Amino acid sequence: MDETLAQLPKAFDGLTVLVLGDVMLDRFVYGAVDRISPEAPVPVIAVERETAMLGGAGNVARNVAALGGRAVLVGLVGDDAAGRALAAMIDREPGLVAELIVDPARRTTEKVRYISGSHQMLRADREDRGPGDAQVLLAAFARRLAAADVVVLSDYAKGVLPPAVVKGAIAATRAAGRPVIVDPKSRDLARYDGATLLTPNRHEAAEATGVTGIDDASAAEAGEAILAAAPALQAALVTRGAAGMTLVERGQDPVHLPATAVEVFDVSGAGDTVVATLALALAAGAAPVDAARLANLAAGLVVAKLGTDVVTAAELTALARSDHGEPAEAKVADLDEARGIVAGWRARGLTVGFTNGCFDLLHPGHVSLLAQAKAACDRLIVGLNTDASVQRLKGPTRPVQSETARAAVLASLSAVDLVVLFDDDTPLSLIAAFRPDVLVKGADYTVETVVGSDIVLGYGGEVLLAALKPNQSTTALIGRMNAHS
């Protein structure tokens, strides 16, 4: 197991990321499309719901907070309803504070996306791209720099990061001895010289360098060209969508990281998640290659979600663990930890199975049931009754083995991916929390008598009744042991 990636998110707590950049309001309009307009050959969307959230540099800051860091956001808004909505959202975000400069002469940048199913149909933008007041922006940045562990410049070319602001912010950050990460928009990547790390996507790198190939070698060539154009830049991370990422550091061989997402629902905001993860990882002392590897995992998580979403430290830790293996004891998790692990599985398109029981004195019948359950899914969760729960169900002489011992034995089995203890008489709350694709119990039940079957069948899941091994039960085993004592 690579312990480094699994442990990194734990170090994010208490770190402060200063984000300077283009703040915007992201609106999402969801609805159904089932007809074409009679007025013109365009689809008609029947609006069902609308949501709004922080976008652009605001989404970088929101990701920092979700990952357990503290985000300080500096940007521009207009004296308008969108700007006030942004300020109100920031006030509601734990771990996020902001210094928003109000410019009455400009509109707050606002993007409205229309979505049907999992498909984005149209985006409508309201924005002004004129440069902001460099002195005012740099003064606000300077006021916040001393408390920062790392700086992010989030450039969406809306006016917050003209050349004078970029140059001043990088110089101040370097003088303070802090790393600075730039998510660029300009084709002139030399303007970001002096930064620690630059994160252009494939198209931005191609426009800046003229290297248009899509293979690993072309990505490495583009990264080298970026470093050549910016002599004081330490590294370039070229994000390549479905092809993953390529990290080029001075004096190091290029590192190519394959994409981790199995299914992609929405790439909106994925770059913001990458930058936030990189920033926190570097602030925590990670080497650039480890920071890039963790950011690559985060990207795989976020593109599997719909809309401009965030990744949590629990999700990222879980995904790092599951990708690199984990000793048996790490398979035992509480409910909150398990939610993060399951989210990581689902982000990669893996099917989730669930079964439950006391599993006191594990016998061949248990092993057979677990093997059948695992064969029906990609990842298997076992809900395990606590000692108190077993006593209520089986009597005061049970369990024979403690919950800790029973969990350790289960976790050592290759068929079991996760063990979660529950104190109720039934695992109904776990089933509702995990929403397994497959619910498994022994064939001594019927589908109707399996606890939670109505929930699972209700959302389109499957209930599997596993074949039983004859003459196998813990009660009978204990009876035979007592008869010989």
C-alpha cells in the first residue's frame, strides 16, 4: 500500500489557502426535454428545479473547505443581485471567508447551465471582462497573505488577474516563502513565470505552445515548452481529461497519470477540484508528484458527480485507500467513514452489494454466502451486529466472540471489502444510507421477508437469496461444543 496518498488528506486540517481570482455565480436549471418547439427547431425544456452555487475561483475555495482546509477568497463582484447572492453563499460556507471587492461599473459574472438528464444542453453567460483595479486587488491580497500556507491564482480571464496583478501576487507570494499555483487562461503562459506550479488543460497548453498531439509524448513536450517559456516556473501539470494528467518538473522525467473515473457525468468545475487538492497537498509538504497523484484521484471523483460539485477529505482518503490496498483492519469503518468509501466506489462506476449478520464463529456457510454475495457485485459491504445487538437477538450467552474479533475475521476475507457495525436489531439504517445495488441474504428468507428489500427494489436494485450450505449454523456449532464439554 502507498501510505502517502491515504494519509495526505488528514494533513489538510488547519491549512489556509488564499485564492485570488475570478469569482462567479453558477446556476443550474434542470428539467426534462421531450419535444421540439413549434416556433423553431429547438428542444423545449420543462424546468423542474434550479440550484445556484459558487463558481470559478469561488468553486476552488469551496473545494478547499470541503477537503478540510480553510479558504480565503479575494475577488470582484458587481453591485447587483448576483453579487449579493454570492456573498450570502460564502457566509453559509463553513471554512470559507472572503474579501469581495464591489465594483459598481461591472456585472457579477454569472453562468446559467440548462441540463436534461445528465446532459448539459446550453450555457448562458452574463459577464464583463474589463480589468479590475490592480492596486485595490493587490492591497486586498496583501492583507490576507500573511495567514496563508499556499496561494492559488484562479484565472478565468474575467478581469481579476491582468498582468500587473499576476506579477505582483506571484512576487509577494515568493517573498513570503509560500508556494503559488496558477490555473491559467492566457495563451501567454510566460506571464505566470515565478509560480510553483501551472495547471493548463490540454487545449490551453496546445494554444500556448503549438504542440497539438494528444498522446503522452506530446503532453510531455508541451510541458517542457511551458517550462522553457517561464524559466522560474518549477513545474507544469497538463490536465488531459479522459487521458489523465502529465506532470513535468524541472530536472525530472515526465510522469503520466491515467484518468481514474470510470463514468463521467459532468466535467464542470473539475479543474477547480484539481487545483484545490494540489494546493492543500503542497501546503502539507507533499512532493509535486504525490500532490498530482492525489489531485488526479480527486478529478476522478468529481467528474462522476453532476453539476459543479466538490470532493471531501473522506471521499479522497477512501479512494486513495481502495486504489492502493489497505490492511484488513482498515476495512472496518464507522458510518461516516463508510459513506466516503462507498462514494469513492460509486464515483468509479463500481456496483455495491450489502449483506449482514452476527457472524459469530465463522463457518463454511458464512464463507459460501459471502462468496456468492461478492460474485454479484464489485464491492461488498457487511453490516455486523454489535455485541449489544447480538445479545438482544440471541440471548445473554452470545456472542461467543466480541464485535472487535468478529469484525477482524470478516475483514480478513478477500470477499469482504468493508465491515460496518450497527447497534440496531436490523440493518435498515445502513441499507438506507448505502443504497446498495444488490442486497444479499440466505435462501432461508424470501424476498419479502428480507429487511430493506422494499427500499432496494424501490430504487431499482436487486435482492439476491444465496444458496445455503446444509447443516451449517453457529447455534448448532455451539451446541455440539457444549455437548462435548
